[in-house]
Amino acid sequence: MHHFDPSTEIQDYLVFGEYGDVNPSITDSSTYTFLNPKTMEELFAGEKEGCFLYSRHWNPTNKYLADALAKLEDTEAAIVTASGMGAISATILQICQSGDEIISSRTIYGGTYALFKNFLPKFGIKVNFVNISDFNSIEEIISDKTKIIYTESISNPLLEIADIPNLAKISSKYNLKLVVDNTFSPIFLTPKHLGADIIIHSLTKFINGTSDCVAGCVCSSKEFINQLTDINNGASMLLGPVLDSYRAASILKNLHSLHIRMKKHGENAQFLAEKLTELGIKVFYPGLKTHKGHQLLNEMINEGFGYGGMMVIDAQTKDKADELMMIMQQEKVGYLAVSLGYFKTLFSAPGHSTSSEIPEEERIQMGLTDGLVRFSIGLDNNIEKTFERIKKCLFTVGLIK
């Protein structure tokens, strides 16, 4: 376990509005005036502290949020984007060109999988999907064309734990970039401390926490963020995935409660995982000692924030999974909905929703069966009552007697 406390870093990050407002003012402008033509010329050549050119490049509100996210992940710099996929695609296209290759975990978010499998080949970028914990097979397929190793710190939806320190050793050995999607584990995992080069989040999920907007970020070295925002060659600048400043401001406010929320998500998920296991339900949750990645995660996590809000159960068949989710919604356990990180519990069958882009044969190979139900556990104050409701639903569909 590590003793780094990202919540203190964010707490100590102070930005005020122009009249001393405790919340920074929102910049409602797409372009900025200059007192001197020379300053504009300098900005076209590179970033100039305190000066802004055009909101597709930077705007003050987005900069405040980006700086706070860099503190969260303890990186030199960050940028914010209009979605998690915007963050991923900009990162990949900044590093790779036609003829390059990527090594990716095979258990990743369905949208990322579709980008890698179906979209990148159009640009001559090949992605090799691997079992990310099989280091020998990773080394075997590295060639002089390989540029990136890509993984999720906690995989979607099977909650497998990536051995980031070992992946970092391989990346370093072959001079590759280790890109880690840390969406499932904000605040309790800091991939930078484990050797990751670039950390990506879908801010849509836990970091924002209110399921009212779509946003993303890239946290990395100042050098890489400058490359992304370069006026002539930067992927985020030229592809244009701009986050609206009003949304950036609301995410920044929510970021300050992230540590409290993550503790509660984790506490509730741990309780449910243990209780459901006692009932004989097959549960995937990294906080359980029986989870195959439990020990590894213990070695990597920041102490005191729990093991996250994501939990998966095996309802055995697609029909049982569908029936269970419908009844749970009726019984007010939560909502049948994709996405995660909301203050209410959300559940879905990933094989037919968020991972449906992955072909059935490949889903079966990775253990992503049709009966799995993925939960994003909410902030329920009375988790015992929630458990009783779930128990009633499991009994109704015949999963427990």
C-alpha cells in the first residue's frame, strides 16, 4: 500500500474568481483579445503563461480543471477533453502513425475495443490484443513498430487488475509508452507512481459522479501535454474534442468530494460483495480476498480509499440476468443503465451493452459470459436495506433458495 493522499493535493489547490469568488469564474468566451500583436505571435509558437488564444486550444476554466486533475494523478500536466474516447483517440493518434503497432489488454471498455479493432486499422495502425498479465506473450510480439502498451488499471467489466509496475518495466525496456485508463480507480490508484507514462480518465464516471455530462482527460508529462495541444501538430488541438467551460466548472466542483464518494462507493461495494458471496453467488470484486488480483491491488493502492465501486455477479444465463435486472429496478435497488460512477446504483449486462462491440467468440475466450451483471454501486446510506432488496430479487429469479 502507498501513503499518497490525492485528496490533500486537490484540497490544497486554490483558484479564485476575479472578484475573490471561492469558485473560479467561468470563461464564457471562444476567443481572447490581445493588447499587443507580438503576444499573439508568441502564443502561436507555444504556450505562454496566463495568456489564451482560442478556446479550442485552452481556456481558463478548462485549465483550472486540467491542473486539478494533474494534482489528482500527480503528473506534471493534464488536458481535459469532451469525452473519455476523445482523450483515448487523441493520445493514440499523437503517438502513432501509419505502420505503428499497439499492444492492448483484451479486456477493455467496448468503445475502446471498437476504436482499436475497427477504426485504427483504417489509418494503418495495428492493435495486438493480449492477456495483459501474460508478460512473455507481450514481449514476444513487441517489434520496432510497437509504440504503446495500453491497459485499464481495473478492467471493464471483469475487474482484472493490471500489474502496472511490471508493465512499466517492459515499456521502459523497449522504450514504449505505457498508457493506463484509470477510470475505475480514481484516487485509490495512482498509476504514475507505478511507472505509467500517460493516464486517461473518462471524467463522465466517478470523477464527475453525477451522470450529467460526458468528459475525459489525459494526465502526463508537460512535454506530452504540450505535444497534444501544439497548434500545428497537436491531436487534441487539431481533432478538436473541446470540453465546454460550464461543464469543466461543474466537474471541478465535484472533484472536491471525490475522496468522500470513493470511500462510500468502496465501503458499500465491499459489504455487498461479502454478503452476496455468503449467499453462494459468484462475485467478482477486487476487495474480496478470493479475487485473483486482490493481493496485487493491495500492493499498489493508496491506503484508506477502499477498492472501488465496481462489482460483477454471475447470474448464470442471459435470461436470468435480464430478469434479475428488471426486478432490481422495480424493487428500487437502482437503475438498469449503462455507465457508472453515479450516486445511485446502476447495473447492466456488459455482454449485451458496454462490451457488445467485442465479438461473442472473443467474449467467451476472455470469460465475459452472457450471465454477468455489472454493478456500479451507489452511495446508499443504508446498504443493509439495499442488500435485503437484492436478496429478495435473487430469490425471486431462483438464484438463491
